[in-house]
Amino acid sequence: MKVTVITFPGSNCDRDVQRAFLGLGASLIIGWHEDTKLEATDAVILPGGFSYGDYLRTGAMAARAHIMPEVKAFADRGGAVLGICNGFQILCEAGMLEGALLRNDSLSFICEDVKIDVEQADTKWTRGLAGKTLRLPIAHGDGNFYADEATLDRLEAEKRVVFRYEARNPNGSKRRIAGICNANRNVVGLMPHPERASDVLLGSTDGLQILGAILEGGAR
């Protein structure tokens, strides 16, 4: 399977994602924010970091990068897209996912392990994970998921809240939401970092269950 990892100026988790997928046996394509075409691929990852220095709003400039129309078109064709941390912010800013990621309610950068419940196991990134609780790191200053009550009710009704902080809400996110998917369930965004929990030396391999789900189940 071919997995494309898009690098933006300020990305700092792209190599971590690449290493994790190589360890899982995937074939890698390195994408660049100025590319105007995606090579033939089975999945696209928007990694964490501080794209374009987080100027304006987190993810706002990256959402308008040259490569993003291709990412949108790929998703519209049913392609599997995963946005991690800053990548989640980019997906929201690009209109590929609802809501926005606001400043943490503590107004401080947070870097710690959290537990998240997998609430939906029918997305391309969570197949086989029904009922699982995963321990993953978070590292963000703007991870506070926000949407208006009507949108939140719709996300809940459509079973599009994919990940939820297990008990303690680390950043003030509405309804403890840690990740959501689009209506077609092929685009997923989450704030915790599965690639930072992909090796025993990192203290957890729980993240491989998310990254590996796309390989186990196939991209289509």
C-alpha cells in the first residue's frame, strides 16, 4: 500500500509518521505543500507541527496550500485521509471537517499522555478497534475542539465523533471530543499523536492500531 505524507513548512512530525508506516510495511510517498498533483496513492496523511508558523490561525495558511485541492479531490473520490494534530486543524480550516480547534482553555501548551476511547470502528482508520481505549500523547496549544451545539448534536447523531477523551478533558474540547470524521467516514482528524506511540521505546505502541488499521483493512 502506498501512503503519502504531506510536508508543510513547519511540519515536525512528518518523519515520525514516515518511520511508523515504514515499520508497518507501507510504501511511502513524500508530498510537498507546493505540489499541484498527488502521485497515485492509497492514503494521505497531514502530519502534526506548526505549518507556516501557525500565523493567522493554526492550519489556516496550510489549508490554502497548492496541494490541498488535490487532497480534497482525493477525499471526494473516497480516498483515505488522516489529519494528526496540526493536520486536524488544517482539515477543519479547509472545510473537510466541521468545527475548529481553539486555544486550550488553560491558555497553555500541553504535552502529556492521554487516554482516548474509540467510539466508531467503521472509519477507514479505526476498523477493528471497536471498544478500544488507547494511550497516546498530545502536544498542542490549540487543541480545544469547538462547534456550535447544532453541529455537535449532528456529529453525535451521525456517529461521527470517532475519538473521545476517556475521562479527563485536557484542553476544554466540547463534549471531550478528540477526533471526528466526515460524512463518508474516509477523512478522520484527531489531536493525539498515534505516530508518537508507535514504538516500545516511546512508551506505547497503541498508535500503531490506528495507523495500521488502514493497512489491515485496505484503503477502499
